[in-house]
Amino acid sequence: MKKWDYVVHDGRTGLITMDLNDMKRVVFLPPERPGQLREATFRNRELQPATPEQAAAARSAGLTRETQRSFLPPRH
């Protein structure tokens, strides 16, 4: 698994936005239940690759590489 791959954690499909060696930062679609996080960091062993059907569903719901952008100010 690498940056911009779709993964599954606890039944939710997410997109890897940052590769931290043995950990990955994953962003999900807006949570369906209260208490679920929009993004979180997980160990590699906690994640499973998404099936093509799961990845296609996430893309069609708007979870794409292009919709994820950094909110950090540009460096001068």
C-alpha cells in the first residue's frame, strides 16, 4: 500500500494521503455515525487494500486524490 491507494478499516473505505513508513494517514468520506473520525493514522497491519468495487464506490462518492489538498500555507 502506498500514497493515494484506497484501503479499508473497520468496514470504511478510505484514501491514503500520507505514507509514514509503518503507518498511513487515511481520509474517509464524512462519517455516517457520530464519533467516527474523518481522518486518522493507522498502522499498516490494521489496513486492508480496497477491492476494485470499494475503490470505485469511494471515487464516485467524491473521495479522490484531486479533492484532497493541503491546507498548509505556501512556503515563501
